[in-house]
Amino acid sequence: MNNDNTDHPPTDLTIAVNRPGELTALEQERLTVLLAHCVEPSGVSIDALMCVQQSRGWISDQTLAAIAQFIGVSEAALDSVATFYNLIFRQPVAKVVLHPCNGMSCHLMAGEQVEKAISQCLGIELGQSCRDNQFTLIPLPCLGACDKAPVMIADKILFELIKVEQVPQILNQLITRQANDE
Amino acid sequence: MNDPTPTITPPSKPMTRFVDGQQDSHRLEQYQRHGGYLGFKHALTLTADEVLQQVKDSGLRGRGGAGFPTGLKWSFMPQGDDTPTPKYLIVNADEMEPGAFKDRYLLEQTPHQIIEGLLIGAKAVNADIGYIFIRGDYYLAIERLDEALQQCREHHLIGSNILGSGFNFEIHLHTSAGRYICGEETALINSLEGKRAVPRAKPPFPQVSGLWGKPTIVNNVETYCNLPHILLFGVQWYQSLGRCKDFGTKLFGVSGRVKNPGLWELPMGTPIGEIINEHAQGMCDGYQLKGFLPGGGSTDFLLPEHLDTPMDYDAIGKIRSRMGTGTITILDDKYCPIRLVLNLLKFFAQESCGWCTPCRDGLPWAVSLLEKIERGDGQAADIEQLIDITKFAAPGNTFCALAPGAVEPLQSALRFFLEDFEQHIEKKCCRYRQEHRHD
Amino acid sequence: MTKRVNITIDGQDFSVDSSKNLLQTCLELGVDLSYFCWHPSLGSVGSCRQCAVLMFQDKDDQRGRITMACMTPVSDNMIISVTDQKAKDFRATNIEALMTNHPHDCPVCEEGGDCHLQDMTLMSEHINRRFDGDKRTHNNQDLGPLINHEMNRCIGCYRCVRFYRDYCGDDDLNVFGSKNQIYFGRATPGTLESHFSGNLCEVCPTGVFTDKTFSEHYARKWDLQSSPTICQHCSLGCNTYTGSYNNTVRKISNRHHEQINGHFLCDKGRFSYQYADNEQRVTHPIERSKATNQSLAIDSTTAQCQLKQWLTQSDGDIVALGSARASIENNAALVRLVEPYSNAAFYADCSDHQLGLAQQQIQFYQQSRLAPCSLTQVETADCALIIGEDVVNTAPRLALCIRQMVRNLGLAQAAAIGIAPWLDQAVRNVSQRQTSSLFVIATTPSELSDIASASEPMSHQQQRHLLTQIKDYLTDSTASCEPLAVKIAQALATADRPLIISGNSDSDLTNQRLIQDICVLLQSTAQAPLIHYLLPAANSQTLAIMSAPGQGIDSLIKHIRQTPPKLLLILEADLDWLLSTSKAQAIYQQWFEQIEHVVVIDHLMSATAQMADLILPSASGIEQQGCWLNSQGVIQLSSANIASSDDRKPAWLWCLEPHLHDQQEQYQVLLTWCSERFPLLSGIAQCQAQQVCEFKLARQSFRASGRTAINANVDVKEYPPATDPLSNLQYSMEGVAPFRQHNTDSKTASGAYIWQPKWNSGQAINKKLDNECGSALSCSIFPGPALETSSDNCVVARPAVQSKEFELVAQQQFYASNELSHYCPALEQLIEGASVQLNQRCADLLAWQPGYCCTITSGEHRLTLPCHIDPQYPSRTLGVDEQSYKTLGDINNHSLSAGQLVMHPPQGEQK
């Protein structure tokens, strides 16, 4: 395989961002591990998608095609699976996805007001991302912490007993975390 | 490995006694200090049939909501030399039932208890491979289970020739990519196979042809958590714990406008009123109990008049509801019941896998009607339609239990809160919105 | 014999076959029970919930419970009700739920009038939709030139993906999304890749997938003039309904035949009908003056006289060329014309080599007592060897049967744990990826390799070696043989129903004999195998019977070169097609100079027709009644769909004595002559006799409209419908409708179209009250027991020993290898182009670079073709499309040296 750019070999991150139709070395390595333990290749479909989404945030058409080719299933078969699950994003999402719970227990505890507060704070509606690409707002139903309602999951953290006044502070906290990670 | 040998008093709260609020209470050391893995070690000295018999004798019923006798479920798995292998044993940790939060507790706080339960189950049915199918957003639980499995491997509790016994069992942790329907056991199996989580028709049952066509059993997290104690302390002890026909303890929870929402391990058959008024300390000031869902969003509403009823499968069944997950959701008198039912039906309509007609097309139809009524555009005929839909999606009419569960809160709300429906239609508005400033 | 059980339906007792599900049982008993997702070939999945019935535990049970009939096995003493109000209410509500998102666009939907959803909605008695919310909508995809896509109409029955993905094994159509937003389509818009995509139009119960070619010239089903016809695009002889309106063919539908095509057709057969109406068809006789080289249209009588005159003038010095794309009658007439003359000869329109192979195979059938099996029987095999034939392209419907056949291992496993074969998902779960043994060996890679236990492209020599080893192993299992040969031999020897498939488009005599020896060995030492031998064209088997040994196109050319005849009669054959355009050019020149009169009888204005002195327009396969002998050895009668107009006549009418005016009499005389002359084809008279009955049968439905208005632009008076002297089918609605035929004691089991009361769509097939398939208009010519043994006197060209570096093989293509497909505008963008296939190593050896073309020189012919790398290709092998192969090679000359192959950039390309 030709590598004509010897000065600055593309990093995994660059590839992930700039070449959606190409899997990074690390991604390929991870998929290879998945395939090694599978009963049959199509069995790793969901895990493969989640694995690649970890580094890219979402799965584009080109990335889907690349994954399909790597694991040996058709594009249609893989997309059939990808479009079924709500934690696999087939549209771009921002750096942090906010999942306020919109289940009945959280709504009973005024959870809708928390959602509205986030909406107002960021100037976006449900399903949208804000312009600085910091947050996407995707409510999820029942996050399994009903005794601490209202709750929200974002950046793998579970925020409990959220009061409307706490929303700006929570958002800032998440922004800081993201900045530290980068 | 630390080996605590002193005799342990049979506990009254077997599943939660490991949790003391300390940082490491979920780890192996803490678990073993309280007798962890002793039940499994005892099981290793028995034959598979003996272990299975103990589980059958205990009368343990599945804690996922259906309440099917666990021992009986396991006995359907074919045994013998020419049965297909590998055999699979799966933990259903895909808790997503609205109002349910009990499995999260067990997964985060007592991961080893689940693993031990799984190991005992594997011994009973001669399973070869185990999966813990956990929902992808239970991040803390995933981290802790991962660590727990690693610890177990290091201590030869998982893998080949476990503790030198010759028994082999490997456990994999699998995180799901969302969707409520994955909690349905056959849909879960399809998801494990990398497919869309559409349920399968039964028969054939998973015990005969399940994951990859092989014999498979799926049980709930809490069900497995009962097993170490049954094996360690015995069937008699277990049966002494219940306050009714059903045995053992159960994690009961309350959420909503109560003073102390939470989760408690209590004997099976504890009256609902006791759970709500004593453990949850009753309604918050300024709120009255209007009704409640006894076991999650897919159970029928009950009223204050039912507070005396013991929380066990049969008693709740007799009053036309279900114990379900045992986590109670309180409907207070300031929240519009239609709004609550609408929230639930929206959830179920959204979580439909899209396979069968009554669920895929019937539930959105109900949502559309409820939305109309809730915002004040409803008509009397809409109630007739809603009643028709609840009959349409009755058990047996659909491919799986999602839609029948979805219409349980709806049919009971129509029965108990008909006045509210009629008021919305007549007055063309929601009085709760006006009076209590919902928005 | 499956067990029978007693069940009660709405108080009536029935004794039924216990192997079927309750839904199919009810339908076959004549009960109108609605359904969507069940399909007789796809089994039951229980998703739509439309077939709900009430089941009672016992006689005392008054309540009953709803159960889905398609998922319920019939059991002894079962009591059910279809008409109970609870069940009816449920089914009505189910439809109402489906209708919440349906666009109700029947007036502008192609499916209207032929729509299963319409039928079931009416049947459910749901008429008042209460839902007044928003309907979900979808964007449609461009799925190519053959299939329309209108997703708003989808009712989520999942039949399309179950057929396309599960049954056919194709992977570019799937279901996306979930809940009430599920979407059936491709990952990205584009032409559907399956060779069976056309069946989506019939499998889809609504108008999501419809026939795009039909949309271009649409007519409602009730207006169509239909007839039972036989597909003429390969040798399998699938049964079809041809539908026309105002004398143009509009569409082809599946005609169910239990033993052959079942419920499905391939796209080649379904969509290659436009040749019949193509702009270049011959409509009038044309005579060309040799002196002036001017062509002139002449009238029929003049043309007939001209032919007669030339026949007399030729004094028996006649050569005739028959056609495998013409009916038995037409070929017979030609043979009859030339036979009386000792210096006359009849030739078949295929190579001597292929003809010899076909003839030798027929002898084998007669000697061995092994008759070719049906396609249904193919599906019952538990081990198959396909050798020397690219069945995916030459016999697609059979390839589809192979895909079902490999499921037998899984089906057996499912049965062992009590799962009925019609519980489709359950069977597939148990089966996983396990398949019955399948071995696929040909010179080119096979698209069946994904389900094969072993699939290897091999040269003829390598195949010979393999076959010899298999034969050796079967003779003596201690013989030392290569692993693949052992594997195949063992699998065949231990199978309960072994199957061997081969053909003559890519074989040689030695290999063919070896295959036959293996069949005989299996017959004597293990199980007699099912066998099937494929031929290139619809009536190739007929030509094999009618021609003298080895007298094919090569012999014809030789004959003419040595002793040019005075008259050459060509029936529906195009030399450009048979030999390749470049080779044909030289021939035309010779013939123009050497032969006095060349007469061509054809409906296509082919290159050959254009060089004729006299062109007589023949009716196309759709415009005439004709008999066709398929690869299984079954003679089938294809009814005329349109009365031929202008001066077009079946070839046999041009060839027979004009003094016999009565067409019917002429036809009888011809059939009688044919039966006597070719005893193997004696069944042809039987075929004709079988369709005689007391009543006239209608080709049009009783709702066919516009009869009086349709010619109003020409004349005020109504034109009488055309007559059909050869059959009892009427070109009007004045006759018995097909669904009433069983009442009339008609021996014609297959009517002109499929319809039952309340069932307007093709699903009516499941309601047929009598389960006779369309086999009455047919008879089998290889009944099994040996006839008199005859010595092997067939003549087959012996291939020269090859010693050059690269082997040239013919790569079959799905559409391009079928002559008639080239005359269909709808297929224009699908016809595969000329190209070279080779693997990477081969390409490297020849210094190929991406984008390069290959110029191949062979003798005086040279072609430049684009290259495609196919990793599956065997080493040192170049595969070219059939027409290019005909230009560059043949059985004697199919090997090339490196010097004959030059890789270079395409000419005239901008850099």
C-alpha cells in the first residue's frame, strides 16, 4: 500500500474526521478483535458500529460502507441494523449529547421544565445541535433512576435530582470536561 | 483469595446486605466478607440436577415482570450428550421499563452477586457460555461489571476448570445500543446475534432453539441475585422470608411525589400501603395519592383503595393489575392522568420494533387520540376508539407483550379516571394545566 | 402420505392434511380468510395479524381466544371460527390500523384492481376509517428501470425483504428504521441487483413495488386481454400469463406451475416481452430485387406465390435452418417442407458441437431410464453437484431452486425438534448457516458460491480430471483420489436424494459422458440421482430431436460452401447472433453471391433478415399458439395472446400447402405428421387435444371495457373480435371465466388469468378450489423406462488439444446472453456490455493497468474490450461475453498465447 505522505502520517483522529470512508488503524484493530470471537461476522454488526461511533461520535454513510466492507456484510444489512437502535447516530451529533429523561417518573417530577430550560439555555429544540457544536439535545425515556427524578445522562455521567436553576452550571461543567479531554 | 469461613447468620435482606455505602462495597473483597461465592462453591459439590431441584423447590419466580417459575423454565432446556452446544445462559440487564430502577441498583452495587447467580444457573443447566446483556447507558454498572469479571477471572471463578472443579463457564459483557424491546427475551437474543431486536415467535422456545439456534435461557438480573442465597442458606430459609404464597425477598421501589423515593429489599407480600407510607414516608406535603402503577409503566393503575393488597404476583393479579418490576410510580392529584398516560403511550409507540400491526400502527393511533384529548380537541367518540384500541392490543392479539403492556395503563385510566377524560372533552382544556401550572 | 386430521370450522367438519397451517388449510377449503404476511413459498411469520380466527378449547368453550391462523398447525378435533363477530371485529380493526397511514390513492395507483390490500379491506368489511391524524410519509428511491417505488403505500408486511433477502439471497434490499417509520428499500438508490426483483411486484400486496415497464403503457387488470403462455427466454419453460391491451403486450405475470416455476419468475423472462412490439418488427412481406438491390413490400398472396415458385424452381436443392426460439410446429413445418427432397437438408441453429451434446444426452435418457427431474424435485435434493453450466445466468429459476434446496439440512433439523417447515423464522433460526451439500464447478465463477460447500472455476481439462476421479472413487472407494473428488463422491453416494445438474453451453463430450457414467454408477450402487440437463434456448431440445446427428450451424455453413443450394430457408435465426457480427459479414457476402434465393421467416428485422431476398413476417411467440419442449422434457402449449395483425403469420402457415384453407385442418395435419415423424414428440397431439372442451373460454375479464369505443377513431361500427381457430380461447369476454372452468369439465386446467370472487389480485391462486396445476396442457416425453437401445451414433466435434498459455471461456450474462432481450427498450440500460474478466495475477502477467483495455486477436478477428478484475477467476483464464466469444473462439479454438493479447489505454481518451 502506498504511503506517499511520510512527513506527517495521518493520525487516527484526522482520518476519522477527514476521511469518513476510511477506518483508522485503531478501529480496524478493534474490529478485528471483535471478529475473532464471533460466531459469524454479521453477529458483530452492532458492536462494530458502537465501536467506531466511539471515536467519531456518529456513523456517516461512508463510514457505514467502510465498516460493512471490513466485517463482510452488505451495506443494506448493516444500515438495517444501524437505523434500528437509538444509540447509533446516523446523523452528526455535537461533542456532547444531552439525554434528559422524558420518562413518566421524571415528568411527574417536573422533568419537562428541565428539558425546556436546556432548550432555552442553548437555543435549540429537541433533536437539534447548537451552533458551536457543543451540545445535541436528544431526550431518552427512562434512564432507570426514577427515585432521583428528574435525571439526565450526558458524557457518561448521570445527573440526578436536577433543578431548573442548576442547568447552566451543569452545562458549564460538561463544557469544561470536554475541554479537558481534548 | 480471602476465605471467610465463620458461620453466617441467614439474613433477612440477602440481596442488599453487601451494600454499606462505602466506596468499595461493590468489590470482590466486600462480597466475600459477607459469604459471597460460598453458594456457588456449594453448588459445585452438587450435580446439575440437584442444583436445579433446589431452585425448583425454592419456588423462585422470575423477577423481570412475568413471574414465571424459574426452576420450571430451566427444566425445559434439553440435557444429555447429544443436545446441541454451546448452551447459553443470559442475564437480561436491559432495564428500560418506565418507572423501574431496581436492576440498576443491583448492577452498580452488587455486580458479584449477579455473577455468582449466573454461575449457579450455569451449573444447574450445564450451560457453557454466559452473557450479561446490559443497556449501554448504565455506564457505572458497565465499568463495575467489567472490573468484577476481571477479578473473577483472576480468581479462577470464571473460565475453564473453575476452582479446579472441572466445570467450565465463560461470561461476556455485552452492551446494548438502546431500544426498550431488547428487554424482551427473544428480541434480546436477536440483538445479541447482531440483528434488529425483533421478537421471535414461541414455540420454539429459546430453551430449545435460542441464541445461534442453540439452547438458551434468559433471566432477569434480580432473579439471578436470589440464587446464591438459596444455595447457601437453603430452601426452607428462603421460603420463610415471604409474607405470602410467594417466597424470598424483592426489591421494591417508589418514585413520584413521596417524601422518600427509593428502593428497599422487603419480603414478598409486603402490603403496598406499607411500602408507600412507611418506607417512602408517604406523599409530599400538599399532594394527595390519586393512583399508582404498581410495577412499571406497563401495569394497570390501582387506586388508594387497593393499598392493603400485598405485593405478590397473584394478589395483584386478582385486582386486575400486575406486580411487574415491583417499582411503584405514584400519580399525585396535581398531575393530569391523561398527560401521564400520553407520556407512556408515546414511549411505547416510539419503542415499537415495527413488526406487528396492533403495536406499530395501533399505539400511534392511541397517541394521536390522547394528544387531541389532552390539548382540548377531543370528542366523545375518541374514548370509544381508545377502548377499541385497548381491546385490539390485548394479550394474544399481538406478536409480543409490548403493546398489551402499553394499553394496560390506558385501559385502567379509562376505567378509573374516566371523569378526567370527560372533563377534558367537555371543557376543551386540561384543568391540571390551568390549576397547577403544568407548564 | 401425510396424516389427515378432523377439524371444525364454523360448525362444519372437514378432514384435512395435517402438514399445513390453519390459514392455508382454510383458503384451500374455499374459506375467505384475510392475510398479508403469509405466502405459500415464504411460509408464516405472524407479523401482520390479519388472519386472526377464534379458537375454542373444546365444545363447551363459548368464549374462544384469538389466534393467528398462519402460525397455527391444524390438529385433530380443532374447533375454530372465522365468522365469529369477535374475530371479524379484530380483523376489521387490524385493517383500520393499517389504513391509518395508507394514502388511499387507488385511482392513481398501478395496483388498483389487482391489489391484495383492496381485496382484504373489502373482505374485512372495514369501511369507515376514524383516524384523522397526520399520515407518515416517505421519500421514494429510484430502483432502476424495472421497478417503481412508492413507500407511502407500505403496510409493513415484510414480504418484500423476506422474499428478496431470505428466499433469493440477495442483499441490497432491506428494512430500515423501526416503529411506524419502517422503510423498505436499498441503502442508496440504484438498480435492484436481484435477478428476481420483478417478483416484488407480485409479492407486495400493495402498490409499493410495481412494474415500471408496465407503467409506461398501463392498463387496468380488468381491461387486459390475457392468456396462458410459456416463457421463451431459456430452456426451463416457466409458465406465464401474458397481458395485452389494444394489441400491444403490456406485462408478463407469473402463472403458477407446481412442478416448474411455482410462484416466481426471473426478470429475464418477466421483462423481455417488448421484442414483440419493437419498432423494427417485420409487418409485411418484403422482396428484394437482386438486380437493383431495392426492397419492396408486397402482399401476402404474392409472397406466398413467390415462395411456392422458388420451391418448385429449386427442384429439391433446398437448405433449411430451424430455430430454437420458434415453436415445435414451426420447426416441424420446415422439416416437412424439405424432407421429401433427397438433396435437401435441415439444420439446427446452434453449433454442431452443442447439438451433438444435446442429442447424446437424449440418448442417455433413453438408455439409462433416468429422466430429467422437475424444478420442484430439484428443491427436494439433499446433495447437489452442478457442473459445466453457469446456471445462475442460463437457467435463473433453477438457480433459485438451488437456493431453496440447500436449506434442506436445516429443515430436517427443525423437523427433528418438531418445527413445521412453514414456520419460516424458526426454521432459519435452527438452521443458522448450515446447508445441504452443494458443489458448483464451471469454467467461470458462480454466484452460487456463497451457499456452496465447494465452488471452483475449472477449465474443461480440470473438470475432466475431477470427474474421472469422482467416477473412480464411486467405483472403488479405496482408490487414491484428490480431496475435492472424494468429498463430492462421498456426498453423492451417501445422499438420500442426490442431484446432478449440467448443460451443453459450456461442456465437451468426454466430460458429458463422465457425468453420465457417474449418474449410472449412483443409480446402480447407491441412489438413482435426480438429474437435469440445461440447454441454451427454449426449444433447443426440439431441435436436437428434429435434426440429423450433429447437423448444426457449422455443418450448414460447410454445406453451403461446398454445394450452394438454390434456396435457403431460414426460420427465426440471426447469423449475427449465432456466429457474431464479424463472422456473419463474410458469410452474407458468400451467400449473396452463391445462393439464388434466400428466404427468411422472422418477426425481428435482424441483420440476416435484411440480407434476404424475401422476408416473410412470422408471428411472434405471443401472437401464435405453439408448443415448447423444455429441458425437463415436457411439451407445453403456449396460447396466443394477441391475434397477429398485418401480414404476420406463424411460420408453419407460410410453409404449408395453400390449398388447405382451413387453418384448423392444416394444424391437425401438421401435428399428426410431426407425431409420426418424431415419436418422441408424439405428445404434441395430446397437448392440443387436451385443450378441447365444450365451452369457449374468455381471454378478457367480464369487466373489460372500451370494446366499442376503442376503434372509434377509425370507424363508427364495432369491429368483431378476432377469431382463434386453433383453440377454444376467445379474444373477448364472451366465454367462460377461468374461475368457473372447473364447473365446465374443461380439461384446460389453466385459464387465461387468475381471479376468484373477492380476490382480484394474484393471491387468488391460493383460493383455487381445485389444485390442479397448469400441467394438463403438457406431457412428458421422457417417461423413464428405457426405449429401444440404439448405438451411440451422434456426432460431436472433438476439441483440439490446447497447448497455448491462456484459456478463453465464455462468460454467461443474465440479459445479454438472451437474444430477445436485446430488442426490449426497458432493458437497454441493463444489458451487460462486452468485456473481459480475469483475476489480478493474470492481469499482472499481461501488464494490465487500471483503466486499460485488452485487444484480443484470433485468426482474422480482433476485438478491443474493457477489463474487469474478478478475484474468483481461475488462473490463466480470460472470460469474455458470449458474443465476443463467438467472434474469437469456439470449441476447437479457445486458447490464446500472450502475443494475441495486448493491454493498452483506451483509444482516444483525454489524459
